[in-house]
Amino acid sequence: MERLLDFRRRCGHLKRTMPDTTRLSPSEVKQLALPGPLSLDCGETLETVRIAYETWGELNADKSNAILVCHALTGDQFAGSDNVVTGRPAWWPRMIGPGKPIDTDRFHVIATNVLGGCMGTTGPASPGPDGKPWGTRFPVITIGDMVRAQRAFIEALGIDSLFSVMGGSMGGMQALEWAVQAPEKVFTAVPIATAARHSAQNIAFYEVGRQAIMADPDWCDGLYLAEGRRPARGLAIARMAAHITYVSESALKRKFDRGLQDREKASFSFDADFQVESYLRYQGHSFVDRFDANSYLYVTRAMDYFDMAARYNGRLAEAFKGTPVRFCLFSFTSDWHYPPEASREITRALAAAGAEVSHLEIESDKGHDAFLLDEPVYEKALAGFLTANAELRGI
């Protein structure tokens, strides 16, 4: 029981000490203000939008070597370098850098924090028109809105088209959305461990997380920043629930099985007796020091609304009809969050639409998070796809 109380105390401490991402300065993150207002799918308009971003590698003379890396739900723009706000390491260091699959000696790599995020891009933690944090006054957004913001950002950088758009999980949804919204602006797309629609099971898991946040008395109907409070316990529980979907049963068995945590026998209490319980509690309380609870609500809701086929009377192939984009999809055999069948469905639709597409299903027991981990076959295949298409384009 003491450890359970300690978990609650740590969450209470973190709500006071976590970095305040509502007032990020230009010295902390790179930001660019979009030149005009942004219309949203919900019918509202954001008059002012700032996009936080990072870049690696040099843009070539004809601006043909730009790659946009799109992050997953809890990611950010710091894909290839340490996060200057939280101090956390890059989330895709295996992929981005000189001589790596996304070779910064050849490509100019860009990563943005999504609309609705909390690492410098306009979102619910940002100041609203009255100077106070938006909170739940922020309009509900979609994956389509995120991509429209990215398109305006890329255009503001003076880049007419992208060599590639890629990402895993929610980042893969953005890659697919780019290919549908602006196929003439994308040469290649690499959707990884993703789906063309959010399943009922995934909506259910995210709803549990949202309800945990909103049930926290420190949520204050979403206006907690103005009250000087943070729903740390609710956000930690939301992270714990979601994290279960990112790992496979075999990975949990290999790492923890039914091993006890720092003891030889059960305590017969609600303490973290099992190693897997301690692991999840750590994942929860370490998350709240780097993420905004309202951003979690908004971004998970955007994923719930994602359904590409719904816009075309249920016919996914119609979304890609006549596309010039060259696709390479990756999935992982033990991923039950976005299982391989979801990528096969996209691949079949692309083939039916006459698109050039390949799909590699990677044998892995690491679950959904495999796209972030050491998977040599996956890394080699991605490098090969990018190299072959770069040579085709003369990069």
C-alpha cells in the first residue's frame, strides 16, 4: 500500500514540476506562424496557428529532397535529436542521421509537432484569443486538420513538394492523409504500423483514457491550467491503459511474466506486487511530466474520427484513385493495436486503385512499438525503398 500511496504522491508532485509547455520560448523550440487562418473540419477556424518543428540535413538546390516525419500520439518534433524542453532523447534515433535509413547526408528531414500537440504547436495548452490557455475551448480537430496545418507549414518554408511523408501509428495516418489530400505534393509515402480507420477496440481503449482524465478532480472541466492545477493521476492512468496496447503478450511474458517486484512473496495488498504493475505505474507517472492532458483528449479524439473510406461511401480504393504516389507499407506480426490486416486492407485498396505499392510484414514479437525498436529487416527495407526512389528522382 505504501508504494501505491507513493505513486499518488509522485503524480501530485509532477503536476507542480512538469515543464510548462504553455509558454515555450523561441529559444527552446523552433516555431513558425502560419501566414493565414486555418479552417477546420468541425466548421471552426483558427485565426492564428504556430507550428513547432525540427530539421536535420540540408535542403538541396531544387528543394526535392525533403522528407516529412510525422509523429505518433505521444511523440513530438524531436524525432532525430534530444528534446530541448524535457531533456528526453530522440524517439527515432535508429532511423534518422548520417548513413542511417533516413540518411541526412542525402535528405532534408523535417518533423513537426501536430496541431493540438503540447510541444510548441498551437493546441489546448496554448494561449487563446483572450491570452488564457485554450483548454477545452479549443476546437475539436481531425487528422485532416493536422495535415492541412502541415501543408500550410511546408508551403511557408518554400517547399513545393515532398520526396516522402512517413510515420508510424498516428504518423502513418498522417502519411495516408497527405497522399489523399495532396497527391501531387508527395512523391513517396511510408505508412508504418497504422490503419485507414480507427477500430471500435481502439476507440474503446482511448475512451477509457479520456474518462480517467476527465474524472480527475484536478481536470477542472479542462480549465486546470488557469486554476494552476493538473490532472496528473488521470493522465497517468490513461497512459497506462494505452501502453498495454503498444506491447505484445509475448513481450510482456518475456520481460516480466508473473515475476514479483522486489519481494519473494505476495503482499496481499493493492501494492504493485508484480513487475508488470510496477512497469505500468512507471510508464504512467513518467508520462505526465512531458504531456498535456487536454492534448491527450484532443489527439486521441482526432484518431477516433479517422476513417478514410467513409468519405468515399465505404470504398477505400476510391480515396487513392489515380494517385501518382509510390507507397511502401510496414506492419508487424505481433501488433494487435494496428494489426497487419489493417495494412493489407490499405495495400489491397491501393492496388485496386492502380497505385504502385509494396507491403512488408515484419516478423516480430515486440508488438506495436516494434516500429520504434531494433528491427534490422525493417530498417534495411526502409533504407532500400528510400534509396531506390531517391535515385529514380535524381537525388
